[in-house]
Amino acid sequence: MTLSAENQASFSENAWKCAKCGRELKITKTVFSYLGHTFSHEVPVCPGCGKIFISQELAEGRMAEVEALLEDK
């Protein structure tokens, strides 16, 4: 799964920086694990410390969907 064109444009324009070390975040394919299942998504990640930025859209959208599907099993 990748960032939508709108989110990529917004991310590029804002040049988000890491609150911990101040480096500019880079879009990176990241693997998430929940209840023994994994899925991947491209998210902004700090190349220095590895902190990941999870947008509200991702948390309330795709991640919430996956969580609901897995918990219903």
C-alpha cells in the first residue's frame, strides 16, 4: 500500500522533520505486525533514529480496518 497522491504532495510540501533528532522524514515501506499478522505501508520514517510517523488518516483508516478484521477472526 502506498500514500495517496494527495498525501504524498502534502508530505513533500511540508518537509516534515523528526521531533527527536530534527532530520527530514523519508517515505519508506514499513512492515507492521498485529496479532501475528503483518501488512506493509509506505510511511514517513526518520532516517536517523527510525521513528515512524503514523498519520491520523492511516490510523483511523487502513490500520483500523486491519485491526477490526483480525479481531473478528
